[in-house]
Amino acid sequence: MGDIRRRGVVALGITGLVAPLTLALGATPAQAASCTTSTGPNQKQVEKFLGRPVDGRQSSADCKAIKAFQTKHGITPNIGYAGPVTWGVMDLMNKQKAVGNKPNKDGKCPVNKGRIACVNLTLQISWIQDGSR
């Protein structure tokens, strides 16, 4: 039993030595990346979506808000750049919100089949419909 404890201590000691060496060599975690100063092609739309002042120029506050959104929604790299991927997610969220509680307002899901499961791949939503409800 004493042999098992010794191995555990040795393993912990080695792990403790490796981590500081990695950081000392200049490797940094991806989350530590700083914000970008670049203004993206979708800057104004993204600013509007996030409730930021819409001026079309990247500020540090804009970057932090964009980066927080990207992190929350798994968009990589999450550097605060208002590019097409970030805007695409926001635009899809706007469209989903506009549908509200009437997902079949375009009438593409049949209303005469009783209870049915429907999917809108474009909006990435699904719902159960019973007749027209």
C-alpha cells in the first residue's frame, strides 16, 4: 500500500513541474487571447444585436461584448471579430425569435394530419403540431 502512495506523489510532482515549464516557454491558453482591434464586415449589425452604440467601428467594449457572445455560443476563434460566422449566428437567432410561438406561419407543415412533428432546417427549430395548433 505504501508503494501506491509513493507513485501518486511522484506523479503529482511531475505534473506540477510540467505545467510551469509550459507557461514559462510562452505557451498560453486559447482563452487568454486578447481582443482584436479589427472592424469586421458585419460590425454594425453585430453592434445593433448586442445593444451597443452602432458606429461601425470596433471599440474595446464592442470587442469584449462580441467575444463574450462568441464564447457563450461556441464560436471560434473567440477574439471579438464581427465576422460572417458571428453575424450568421445572431441573424439566425433574430429569425428564430421572429417566429415566436407560430413556427408554422409559413404553412409548410401539414395541418390536416393530426399530431405531427415538424422541422424547419433553415431556422433550426422543431415543434409538435396537433392539427393547426
